[in-house]
Amino acid sequence: MPNLTLTFTIDINELVQVGDTLYYANTANHTLANGEAQPFSSTIVEIGAITAVDYSANTITATIANTTPLPTSSSFILFGKDNRANMASLLGYYAEVEFINNSTSKAELFSVGSEVFESSK
């Protein structure tokens, strides 16, 4: 598969990393029969896996299939994380939490939250 390198005029999101998936959507407007401009409604197109990110040069390189249409200069570029590696839910059977206040002044705890789900019966 060939590589596609995109150069941006603004800083790249610091969360973009090698292994993420790069996508684009066309954002150009089109004109209706009555002359009214309407935003272009496009599907999101997957470019491919990100293989390099250069934050100083504001470039992202990704693999792209030969059959994938190239994004235009007005395309909206976005990225997605692999959900298997970037989970934000609890892992394991239990959790233990200890709150310690090392201050000599009074402190109040207003709220504590947790995520709980039943995985099997």
C-alpha cells in the first residue's frame, strides 16, 4: 500500500499517535436547484493506519489503499483510536480506594463516582 502524507497549517492534536486510524470527510458546499447553498453531506472515508506523526512539521503519514479516493484541501481530517487499547472502563473484580487529607485545615468531600456493571450471572 502506498503512503499519504498530509501537511497541516495548524498544530496537530497531541493525542494523534502511530497506530490510530485516519479518516476524512468532504466539507465543500453545493448549490441546490433553487440557488440555496447547502452543506455537503458526505460519508466518512477511511484513509488508513497512521504510520508517522511529525508534530514540529505538522505532518501525518498514513497508509492508503490504491482504491481509496484522495482527500481534497478542503476535506475535514479526523482520527480514531483503537478501542481495544484505549478502554476507559474498570478492569478486574474489585477496586479499593483510600482518601487521605494531609492538610491541617478542614476539607470536605462533595462527591465520589464509580462505574459498576454486571459482567455475567
